[in-house]
Amino acid sequence: MKNNLLLMILVISLFTSCVFRHTDDLSDLGGNYYFLPDGRMSTIGYNTANEGENRSGITLVEPKVVEYAFNDKVIIAKSIDVYDKKVKFWIIDKDKALHNNVEEFDSISFYNELSKRNIKLKLGNGSN
């Protein structure tokens, strides 16, 4: 009986530590946008919860986000699909309406678009 109790305590503590770590590691990207570092499922999302409610949101950039950068106007990101390993590049315009503000690019189109829009951000570890 004592062994079962110890095993149950261990399982519960492992489960709760994973749950709390998962939400505590969010990086705020401004304007309710966030980066969720979750190993091979790292994403960029948008918090849809009202103030005072538990955080909930929608995924804007599919996993695995490997690099990103942001400022007050835009978020840029690079992701690698976890299944087919396809590399994608993203621009999120914070001034546009949600669901109309996320654009996906290949590498050449992405860098051309950054130049065209005069976006001076460089992909990296998220610093702006």
C-alpha cells in the first residue's frame, strides 16, 4: 500500500510539473501574441482569453518554430514541419485582423518581402 502511495505521488508530481512548465515558459511577443517553446511542437500563438481567465489561444505558426523575431508591428518566424521537414517562413502583421494577418513564404519570397516592407528584423532566438 505504501509503495502504491509513493508511486501515485511521483506520477502526480511529474504530471503537474509538466503542465505548469508548459504554460510558464511562454514568451510574450506583444499584443496577445506569444511563443510557446514546447520541444518539437514549438509554436507562435494568439491568446484569445479575456483578462482574468486562464490563457487559451490559437496556433498561428505551425510547429516547429526554430527561429523568430518581433517588434511592435510584426513577428517573423522560421518553422520546420515535424513530419516532412519542409522549411517555412512566416510574417505576422499585428496591425491586421486576426486570421488575415499570417502569411507563409518560401525562403526567397520571405526575404524579398522583408525587403519590400522594409522590415529590419533578423531571425534568431526571439530578441527584438
